[in-house]
Amino acid sequence: MKKTLVLGASTNPARYSYLVANKLFRKGYPIVNVGRKIGEVAGVAIESPDYIYTDIDTITVYIGANNQPAYYDYILATNPKRVIFNPGAENEELEKMLQDKNIETINACTLVMLNTGQY
């Protein structure tokens, strides 16, 4: 299964990152939640971006482009196979950096991908 890091994880049930973390968990995907606030989603703690995971298949991004530069080094060090930029998180600068490292980038909605079997 594709281990997925939810970047911008939130404990707010109205946030898409919350919905996706729960959907991934229900479908059996191992998840890592990374965000600014302490808490947990889908029974998994929300961590700060301190520990570099080396076994991440996908990072799904729920942070706006203007707040992403603080996470560039973390994302690149994680070296995922792909990064999904959800609506509102699109970022050409980061996409280019990832593509230069042969990391696939997708501008799509993770929730839709999960619901339609495209994940």
C-alpha cells in the first residue's frame, strides 16, 4: 500500500485534509499526518515536520503555495515517489523542484482520486 503523508493535516472535520486522512485510513493506506497543530486524525498523531520519513510513496499537500516554502526542504528530503497538489495548493516553483528530482507531481484532488479508484 502507498504510505501517504498528509501535509497540512487538521483536526477540523470540515477540512479536506481531515476527510482524506480518514478515507485513506479506512481504505487501509498507512498515513503520516504533518501539520501545525497538535492532535490526531484517523487515530494517527499530527506531527511537526521534524522527522524525515524515507518510505513515503505520496505526499498530498493541503497548504497554500505562500506557506509552502517553509516545507520545501522537508518535502525534498522525504523524497516521495509523487506529490499531489490539491486545489488551492498548486505551486509551480515546488513542482519544478520536485520534477528536477524525478518526483511525479499531480494537480488533482486526492479525495476525488480515492473515490474514483485513480489513487
